Amino acid sequence: MLALLQGGIGIHKFHTGAWGWGIVNQVLCWIWIPCISALAEGIRYIVLPDAEVERKAAKIDGPFVFL
């Protein structure tokens, strides 16, 4: 839900631990690219099974990783 509601400013990236992408999203929020990518990520998070999201979230170990 964070990706859909506040994804344009990167809040969902900070929540998942990818703070590097969160900063990039905040810097680039004025050009709408983070908003479009957050919409796609939000839909992806909803479509993926919970077990798959949890497995991918366990692999996060740095600021510039994708879930």
C-alpha cells in the first residue's frame, strides 16, 4: 500500500530497506518517473504471492536492491 499511496516520494523503498533507491526517488520526484515505477511496483507487490515477497525481502542486504 505504501508503494501505491506514497511511492512517488520513495517511502516504500525506505520501508523495505532499500534506502538508496528511496533517496533517488525523493530527488527525482519532480519528474514523475518514481510515481510511474511505484505504481508498477505496487501492482507487482499485490500480484505476487506472500511467500514470494517474504522470500525476496529476506534477501535484501543493501541500499540499492530491488524487491
